[in-house]
Amino acid sequence: MKILGIESSCDETACAIVEDGRTIISNVIATQIPFHQIYNGVVPEIASRKHAEWIKPVVTEALKEADLTLDDIDAIAATNRPGLMGALLVGLTFGKTLAWATHKPFIAVNHMLGHMYAAHLANDISYPYLGLLVSGGHSIICRVNDFDDIEVLGTTIDDAVGEAFDKVAKFYGLGYPGGVIIDKLAQNGDCKAANFPMPLLKGDDHRYDVSYSGLKTAVINQLDQFWVEGYPKTNENIAAAFQETAVKILLSRLFKAVEDTGLKTVVAGGGVAANSRLRSMLAEHSEIKCVFPPLKLCTDNGAMIAGVAYHYLKRGETSPWTTTASPRIPAFKRGLARASH
Ligand code: KG4
Ligand code: ZN
């Protein structure tokens, strides 16, 4: 079964064709980063306009790259939440229209289920496992029972981890998006240059929760207070020390979840899953099996959307034409959350 998946929730206009939820036949990602870079962050209006301009060429390119026509496609899928409303509406409306005009089933997909599924496109992974969903908008530690059955154990009480990378990079004028730039700079820095504080989240309610506002404030406003004498205050050293603590915050909570649940497989997803320090620190723990998506599938892409859609379709579940977009995901609250699409 060949599914064409469209993703337009933020600043990538993307379309992929995936066979049977696993084989990527084509994967086209048109990044808008250069258009947002000058503003040091995503400008929603620019994102919507670029999606509107690029969606048709990107879908056409995905078919061309796969050497297929629409006749060869069994179903069409698109992200419908969460994300920027205008951006989501472009891909969703395009996908629904394409499916309606070609008499094919349509499946709306929750972007976060897509990120969680990305690693499955390149690995055999069985449920249940612990999920680490880390992106610009989310920092979630979860128990994943199925592709659409995610039990959120912990989340951020303030900023998302990717957001912290982006804000620190913006403050020091390092560029956008911050994560990939800080990751690169950190490779030539020394993480011992500063001793940033770990958040103090007490109580069982916060056992798996993370917090990034304290670290962000420390790096941006209180650098001198935490700086270790003798180290030069270079961007590389700031990046390395910040990244080290940012990753440690995530892992301290993740390891508790591993211990408590007895689940020894951790699957990562989302833009921050591309982080090299997160990958190397997790690799040091041989008692845990860590699965990461390939780098190209960590950030937003259409393949993860087509992959999730395949499993809905296999169950006979499709979405009505009345399906609309939503900036949020109410299903991703703490507790048992069967995430509906
Ligand atoms: O998943 P994604 O493309 O979009 C969202 O759904 O948010 O994630 C984007 C986020 C940004 O905050 C970006 O700075 C971060 O992922 N990111 C990284 C890295 N690559 C992207 N963060 C840390 N290290 C990286 N290598
Ligand atoms: Zn994303």
C-alpha cells in the first residue's frame, strides 16, 4: 500500500511516499529556514505563504522522485495538529482536496504520533517502549503501547527543550534554528566551562517532568554566576556547557522512567533527537536499547505522516472531509492518553 504523506505544521513544506508503513520511496523536504533566519525564529505568516507557494511543487516532486503518478497512490495523509494554524491548514486542505478529487481515502495524522513513529521507518521496534519526544514544542517522556496509544509520564512544566536551544542561540546571536548550531559549536567547546543548575522538581507529580526556564535564565542572565574561572567565555564553551545540562535534565528523568517501568527500550523522536550529545550520552548506557530515527527523519518530514497513516488504514480508519486543523493536541495530557487523530 503506497501512501502519500504531507507535512506543513511549521517551517518545512514536506511530502513523502511510503510503502506499507516502512519503505520510503521518496521524501521531499523544502525548508523555509532561510526565510525565517533573518527574524531568528518562525514567522507564522511567512510560513503559511511559503507553504501555499510550495505545496504543489513539493507534492509533484515527491511523485516524480518516486517515479509514480497519483494513480499509483492508495491513500493521502496530512498533518492536522499540532502546529501553526495557517501552516497546518495549507497542507491539510491540499491533502483533503487531492484525496477528494482522486477518490482516495484521506487520513489526518497527529504530528507528534508522526515524530514517535519516525524511528520505525528504519528499525524493527516492538511495543511497548519508552518514548522520548523532544522538539521545538514538546519534551515528553512517555510509555508507547501502540502507534496511536501514548501514555504521557512526564512533560515540561515550562519551555520545551528545543525551545531552550533556540532561545539561547537567539540571545547570543548564533542564528536559527538554534539546536543544530549549538550542537555544532559545542563540539569545539568544553562542557566544564560552566556549572549550570539542574531544576529542582519535587514530588511524585513531577517525577518524570522536566523544566528549562531555570537553565535558560542561568545561561542568558546569570552566566557569570555559574561560569568556572579560567575558561574563556566563547560561544563554543557556552554552547557546550548549556547543551550538557540540557541533555542531563532529560536523561535524569528518562532513567527514572526506565527504572520504574522496567522498559529497557527507549525510542527518540523530534528535532532534538538529532542532537549528537543526547545520542552519545544515551549510547554510554548499554543496559538501555536506544533507537533513534535517521537524522533526516528527526525533524519534520512527510514520511512519518505517511507511516502513521498506513496503520490507521490497515485498521480501516480514515478521516472525514470535515476534519479540521488544530494548533494543540488535547490528547497529550498527563495520564493515559489514547491519542485520536
Ligand atoms: O521536530 P522539529 O523539526 O519541529 C517541531 O515539531 O518542533 O524540531 C525543531 C526543533 C528546534 O527547536 C531545533 O532547534 C531543534 O529541534 N533541533 C535540535 C537539533 N536539530 C534540531 N536541537 C538540538 N540539537 C540538534 N542537533
Ligand atoms: Zn515537528
